[in-house]
Amino acid sequence: MPYSPCEPTPHEWLPEIPNHWEVVRFSFFVSFQEGPGIMAVDFRDEGVPLLRIRNVQGRFVDPEGSNFLDPEMVQDRWAKYACQPGDLLISCSASTGLVSEVTDSARDSIAYTGLIRLWPQRSEIIPEYIRWIVVSDQFLTQISILQTGAAMQHYGPEHLGKMRITLPPPNEQKQIADFLDWKTGQIDALIAKKKQLIEKLQEQRSAVITQAVTKGLNPDAPMRDSGIPWLDSVPEAWNLTKLRFMFEFGRGLGITKANLLDSGIPCINYGEIHSKYGFEVIPETHDLKFVSEDYLESGAKSLLSYGDFVFADTSEDVEGSGNFSYLNSETPTFAGYHTVTAKPLEEYNPRYLAYLFDSPAFRHQIRKNISGVKVFSITQGLLKSCSAWLPEMDEQTEIVDYLDLKCGKMDRITLCCQSAIEKLTEYRAAIITAATTGKIDVRKVKLPTSV
């Protein structure tokens, strides 16, 4: 039920509020401080934890994996930045919307630049309410208007000083915070179950693919030692070779996001390979960007035909190293920035190769040889050195038909779970915004006594 009566506000992002609430400047009620810029030369192997974005991924700050600072240096230079239990840390770049509460485990730690420390400066606002305000749409909408930066969106204390928030009486703030703790806890539990199911399906999918592309479908087929330590035995009739003998390798277009258009020749870039269209890309149904037709002449070597492969040449994690897609379409499509192209020199079933490249047995070769620290590089030389094991064309087709049937069922369930997660996430955000803007009145909601 909504509050009644309500009164209008002059803010586009907030049409009305309960008439006993206020809209106030964030800076009048909440103190905030961005972490200092500290050079890597000041990092130590032990000492005072230096918190970064990876430490604020959950409800509470987790100092595990943080860098460290010399305690004496902290006392001399950065003592005013020391975090205290009850403080909140929010991300002000790259991952806006992250908020974590400081507990005793992170007492006196220092928040690095890119994180902003929050704490109440007046008794009219409570920390529990602040935590929900900073992840509500009323807050995030103002951030999207104020934040700056082209490559990476950013906001800071100067922006927070311009922001406004809703301010119910303190007792209602507590009721709202308790309600959201309870309600989002229910939603988060449902999301967690869906994610667990997806994880199990992915493990099952990997096992089915691995069995099919390393042992084949005939359990009575004679086997032989592959000569590859991590592969063990393969069917005797299969051919072992290297990718250097199977493909002509090249690079994608040397373009940037600025070269992408809304029409022209379809183009798949490394971002789509990692996030949307891994395994296969179908430009007729997949939402790709385009490049100018001028590249048909200047970038002809980067143009993909049916059955050609494109690998992302960088990955932010080991698991994503080796991510690829193959063009499952007759529509010519360009390989874009940060990609390596692989065009078959002979006739293969491209879908069999896709399943092979998707298998842990194949990916192991890439993951154990990649180079990099924060970003891992996948080079043409690395791909050329990888081994492949190939049955005859008829058997490739049989394996593809089998895996399409088996994996198709799992993929459909996974899509349903992902859709459910998306809807639950949207519902979660809507509940937070409704409760913190007065669209729903939670004062009479009966909560379990454990909340």
C-alpha cells in the first residue's frame, strides 16, 4: 500500500513523497570521503589493509586479498582515512551500485581511491537507511546524470555534494531498512538457487562435451595413447594435429568503439565473444554493431565466412581465456577489435570444432600457457601451438547431433534460469526504490522476529 497523503516534489526523478518526509541534500546528513591515491611503490606484504573494489563485493567488506601499507606511513599520511565499523564503502567508478559495510575485520583499514567512505553526520539519519539509499534508483539516477568520464564513468565527493535523498523520520528509516533486509534476503535466496542450478548445468554440459570430443560416442571403439599428458587416450581412428596445420590465422580489424555504426557490415568484437555470443554468432538474430562497407576493401582479411572462427585476444580472467565464436551464417561478418581470426584450411564440421574448443581438455592448453597479470593475452602463436583431435567427418557430424540434443536441453533450462534471475534482479531494484521513495508503506508489514 502507498503512503497517503503525499505531496509533489520539484525533482523529475521523484514525482512525490509522503507529506511527513523531506527531500534533503545528501551532504547535510552524510559525511563522505574518497580514498587517497596511493602509489604501488608504497604497497607492503603486511601491515594495514588497503581496500579496493574487489573487497566490497558483498554485504560486508572482506579484506581478504587486499594490499597492505606500512602502519607508520599510514599514521603519518593517511590516518584520517581509517575505516571504522559501521562505515559504508561505495564504488565511485566502473562498478557503481556496490556498497559494503565495514566490520571489525576491516577496522582501521584504508579505502583506496575509487572507493568513497560514508558515515552519518547527524542523528536524523541512520546507517542502515543510508545503505539502502545508495543502491536505490533515486540515488543511481542522479549518479548517471552527474558522473563523468568517457572510457570509464566516474563520480566523486563533488557530485555527492549536489545530490538529494528522501529522509523519513528515523523510526521509519529503521522500519524501511528492516523490511528491505527481509525482502531482499528472500529474493537473493531465490537468485542464489537459480545460480546454483546454472552452475550444475554448466558442469554437466562440460562433462558431456568432454566425453564426446575426447572418447567419441562408441564405447567399444579401440583406443590409443594420445601422447598428450592431460588428454590420456583417444579413439584409435582419430587424427591428432596442431591448429597451425588446420587454420590460417589473422587479426580482426584495427578499430575502436568509435568506428562502430548502427548499419553496414556486421562486426563481432571481443566484448560480444566474452559476454553475449560466445560459441557461435548468427548476425541475422544476434544484436551486433556494424562497420562501414569501406572495410570490405581495406580489411578484407578480417572478414569472416561461414565456419570461420574468431577468438578474443585478451581476457580479464583465466576462465575466459580461449573464449571464441564461429560464424554460423552465410552473412559475411567482420572480426572486430581485440580478436584473432582462424579460417579453416580444409573442410571440417565447424560445430564439432566449436564443441572441441569449448571443452576443458582443449582450454587447458590455453590456460596453462597464457601470459599476463591483470589481463591475459591469447596470441596467434599460442593458438597455433594447441593440439586438436579429429574424427572423420561422418563421426564429427554424429557427435554434433548428439551434443546439440544433449546440450540444447541444458541450454534451454539455463536460459530460463537467467531470465528468472534478470526478472528477480529487476524486482529487487524496484522494491528498494519503492520503499525508499514512499511508493509503498512498510510500517505495518509484519516481519519475522529473526529479522
